[in-house]
Amino acid sequence: MKKILFSFLCICSVHIISAQDAPVFKSYDWQENPVYTIDESEKDEQMISLKEYVITEFYFEESNTLTEYFLEHRVLWLNSDEKIEDYNKIYIPYSSSSAIEVSKARVINKKGEVLELDKSKILSAVNEETGNNYTYFALEGIEKGSFIEYFYVVKKRPSYKGRKLSIQSTYPKKDVKFDLYSPKNLLFEFKSYNKIPDVQLDTVMTSKKHWNMSVKNLIPLEKEIQAAYDAKKGFIVYKLDKNTANGANDISSYGQVSQNIYSYYYPEFSKKEKNKIKKFIAEAGIDKLTDQQEIIRTLEIYIKTNVFSDESVDNNLEEVLEKKVASESGFIKLYTAIFSALNIKSQIVITTDRTELKFDKSFEANNFLRDFLIYFPKYKKYISPTENESRYGFPPANLTDNYGLFIKEVTVGSYKSAVGKIKYIKPIKAAQSYDKMTIDVSFDEDDYTIAKIKLKEELGGYYAMSIQPYGKLLNEETTTELKEGFGKRIHQDAEIISTDMQNATPELFGVKPFIITVAVESDALVEKAGKKYLFKVGDLIGRQMQLYQEKKRVLPVENEFQRSYIRTINIEIPAGYKVSNLDDIKINNSYTKKGKKVLSFLSEYELKDNMLTITANEYYRMNIIPASEYEEYRKVINSAADFNKITLILEPK
């Protein structure tokens, strides 16, 4: 999760009138002599969870400081080498600001022997990349059919403004429980997702607040191709809502967050900062530009080329402007400062990657505030201030087709503040992300088994994003490989005759398409059969995906972005020959929803004299396809693979 700066609401100074019971974990322990069994019918499973308990408690210490105790207790049956490999190390979520209060682990083998983990096998290490410390159990003696059991308690800084807890996974779970305890004055709210039971308030306990959720025999959720697995598996989200001791309500709502974010990223600048901003604008070459969209594009290219990322540096704007090194927050500060200086209206947007977590527009919690965009309301376009792979008008695709928190400046007299509003982030339309192929085919006059092919391929939008923004960084060798690679897509053994590349500059991304032109010759596409020639016309568009579905589809399809494929194939038929199976070209599969055609593959032809023109156009105008409509989607997707199989028969007239 990306770091986001929020002001914590101060609840730690509230005095508790009545004495608290000891934290729940103090009286919690595992069974001294465990007996765990697996039914005969379950022995083909690779893994089963027999017990999965999570207890989190918010507790006021004697110093009146709010602390969180997080307990996790699991019993897992492992029945494959892969799962044993996955679970021979158990990592404890731990940071420099937390403390491990309890840590226990043991292995129960097939004979029922209990091998309790020695304290020397609870190890600590440092992640060399991040510098973070972590602690883990190093389990030994695991064999197929063994049970592993562990539980730990971590004392940490409280996380109460929105937390996601995963409940469902790819393996069966027999007994899942979640409990949350808090002082009587702190009231939490909960929401369950994807068929997980609701969290209930314990109406019996009076010494503290207690909520719980339990589920028996939770079925696994299998992963499927093109599915947002993490977003669709069962989980719960909880947040602190009220503090009855001081009358605070809506503690985790987005109102205060919006004001805090605005104040942090749109401050009043000092004279020194203004001068450095002005200098940076001149260095970026945008001080003489007048078109706002050109300014935005040019600035983004300059920053993403010249300002380097380092999360360890200070977020001070002067330092960022001077040293051209920034953290995530530093990048956002840099963009917003320049847009403010140039009077370009912008709004910060915070959202989620929809493949990991859908932004819930009806449950305000900070765990949905993960990824930043900057929105330009005048142009209805976005940039990602931190993702180098993204460019203006084409934000990271998984952040679109989702909801987000839009933070808008409001002015009352001379006073400036902000309001947050949850709005839909529209996906970029299919027509803007395209792969357009124009292919001209003729045959060698002396040998019809040799096809002469000229390919012009135009890429726009997301399809150009991996190339166009980096065009100036390509050396001669990489450029040659790139151009020839397009020709080799027709056939690996094709002979490259000539290549050309146009618009391979970052300034033209989103303005003009990236264009490759390749001429090739190949004897791999035509076979001679007596007096006939068999031409594999379907191979010209490159190998296409084919979806198979042995089981009933469970999860919706989740595409990254809407897209279009536009293909025109012009074939010069040799004199004295005709194509005898023209109708094989015709493929027409589509899906209409609410009166609009949203998925389509259509291939057809026109024959004029000896020139055969084939069009094979395909588009996907929706990203998310419900499981109930999967077969319609599969039919369209597989149409392109069916086109791959088309072989034209050329025979004498």
C-alpha cells in the first residue's frame, strides 16, 4: 500500500472512568495436547485450514495511550511438497514500532507427535531492499500430512481508520473466527464483502465492546484467468466510527481527510519556493507554452525523465526542486505546486487498483485510499504523478472503471479549503487504445509459395504506452530488434526486407499513433497442393488468445482496459487464380448489452477484380464482464483465434 499522509484524530487523551479488564490475549492459549484429524474424503486436498482465528483489541495502557494487540492463530494441514515449501517459514507482521508479545509454533506429524518450535527457531532478518526488519518462524520436521500450528500477538500502533482483513482463500477453511474488542467508548463499524457473514455486536459483554464473526466450512475460491481474484475473495473491512467520551462522530469519514490532503499539497508558498518553482518551470521548457494540455504533457515528460524516485528522502518542496529527487509525496507536491503556479485547475484523486480492491463508494475507510491521480476537470483527463509507465490521458488502467475520492478546492472570500466527493473514474474508451494493422500481400511471380508482405501497424493509447514514451531512450540495437520483432510476429522465419518507425517520441504519445512499417518475405505461409495453393491468411494477424473453460465460470472477467483491433488485409490474387472458400473468412460474433454492442469480432471481405480485401475488426467496450455473460465474451475472444485458423484455397479458374 502506498504511503498517504493523514492526520490522526486524537482519541488517546480520553480518560476511561472505569477500570479495564486485562487484554484478551493474556488469557488466550492453544490446546496443550492437540488432536487434529482430516476426514477421509478430504485427503486429496493439498491444504486445509482447520482453525483460523484473528483477535484484535484496542486497549488503553496505563499511560492512557491507545494500543492495538493483534492476535492470529492458525492450524493448517499440509499435504503437498509445494504447500510445505510455502509454509516452512511463517512471517510475523512486525515493524520497528511494534513488539511481539507472544510467539508460538509447532508441527504435529502424521504419528501425532508434537514438535514444538524452539525459541532459537524464531528468527529475525532485514530486507536488504527496504531496510525493514521482519521476524519469522522457521518450521522443521514437516512432512506430507503434517499439521502446523502457530499463534502470535503483536503490540503495535493502532490502525483504526480502515483496515481490510482477508477471510477467504484458495483452500478450504473449517473454522474461521474474527473478534474485535475495544474500550466501551470506542464504537466500530464493519462491512463484509463477497458473501462473508456480517460482523455482530456482542450484547452480553459489558466490560468492553466486543464484535465477532464466525463461519464454518468456508469453501475455497479458485483463481481464474482474467479475474480480479483479490478483489472478489471474501474479506471484511472495519473502522472506528464514534468516540462517545468526547462526542466525536464519523471519525473515519473522508471530510477531514480531504481537508488534510488539500492543506498538505496546496499550501501557501514562500517567496523562496515561488522563485524555485519559476526556475523549474523554465528548466522544463514550459514557460513559453500557452496550450495547457501541451504544458501538462511537457511537464510530465520532464519530471518523469529528470526527477528520480527515492522514498527515503525528505518531502520538502525546496529540496525536490533543487535536487530533483522525490518520494511519492514529493512528486505530488511538485506537480501540484507547478499547476498552481500556472493556474491550471487540478484535483487530487485517491482510489484503488480495482483488481486488488474495489473502491467502495458507500463505506468510507482509509484502506480504500491507496493510489493517487491528478485530475484536470477542464479536459476530463488524468495523470499519475508517480507511475513512470503512465502518461497524460492514460492513467494506470486498473485505477479507472472504479470510484475514487476527488478533492476539490473551494473558496469562500479569501479562505480556501477543500471538499471531497466520491465519483466514478471513467475508463478510457476502446477507440482510444487500438492496434491498427494494414497488410498488403502479393505473391512472387515465379513462385507463388513465397508471400511478399508489407505491414503497417499503428498503436494508440495503452498499446503505445510501453514504447512511445521511451522512444528517445532506445539505442540502435534495441530499435532494430523492436522493428524486426513486428515482422517476426507474422512468422518467426520471415525474411525482413525493410523497416521503418514513426512517431517514436514521448511528445506524441496520446497525440499521434506509434507507427511501424515492415516489409517481409516468407515461404512459411503458403503450401502447394497439386495445382492449388493454401495460404494461411489467419497467421498474418499474429497468434491470438484462445480461452478454454472446463468448469463453470465463477468470477467476473476483469480486463485491464477497453480496446480495439482494426485489421485490413489486401491480397493481390495471382492472375488466373481464384479463392474457392471465401465464405470461410466470414466470422461474426458479438454481444449486445442494454441496446449497445459492447463486444464484437467481425471479419468480412470484398472482392474487386483480383484484389481481395479482408477486414477483421474487434473491440471490447467494457472491462468487467459478469460470470453469467462469460460465454458471450469467450465466443468473441475465440473468434480471433478462429480467424488464425483460416487458410485460403487458391485454385486455377
